[in-house]
Amino acid sequence: MTGADATTSGQVERRRIVAPKTTTALAEIRAFAAPLLRRVAGASADDLILALDESCSNIIKHRAEEIEGGRIEVTIEAAPGVITIRIGKFCRPSDVAQIKPRDLPAVQPGGLGTHFVKHIMDRVAYIPDAEHPGALDLVMEKQLPTATADRTKGGSKA
């Protein structure tokens, strides 16, 4: 079962979805995120959707069973000048050293999604999950150009 909610506080718009840890839920997560990201990030929206999709795909393929609970938890915050995407219970602290892009010239499966995420996002960090000891959240940030950031305040692009 999937659940979603949205809140606005001042100039920050926050949306959250909890979806099953299945490949079929990826389309639902993309559809949930796309309207907000397209509205506030403009031309960068498709790249942000790709980073989100790749990160959620990695949860399905790699996340340890003991921290997962069978769900993918995504929170997106749009504030003036920045988009923050947080994926809850992304990995364990011991997993972080293994999360790295592969050499691009090496033709082999795996590792491209991590490369895309690091290239697309301005900040990628693994932060302790306050509600789930032993788990880290993936936090990705993208700075927005000023004209695009005005859309989070209800303004229009100059």
C-alpha cells in the first residue's frame, strides 16, 4: 500500500510518499515527484527524477533486509533556491564505503546510477535516520537558479 502527503510551511513545500519496495512502485514514485519537480526545477526536473529513480532502484537491489521494512520512504522539500530529496532507511553505515560509481570506460553492469546521482546533484550525503537506529537516510540537494527558485514562492520565471 502506498501513502502520500503534502504540506506547505511558509515558503517550503514538502511532499512525502511511502511505497512498496518493488520495481512496480518506481513509476508511482516518479509520478508522485514529477509535478512538483517540474514546477519548481524547470529544465532540471528530468535530471532530478532520474536521480530519484536510480536511488530508489538501488534500494530495491541492494538495501539490507534488516533495515528495510519492505517500503521506500521519499520526502521532497522545495524551498526557495533548493530542492532536497530524502530517502529514508537507505543503507547501513557499513554500506557507505561500497556505494561508488564505476569507471565509466569499464563496460559492465552496475554503478552508472551512482555516477548519475553524483553528477546531477549538488550535494549527496548519508545522514543517520533518527527514527531507525543503524540506518542512514540518503539526502540529495540541488541548488536552483534564482528565476527557477521563484516558482517555489508562487512567482513566475523572469
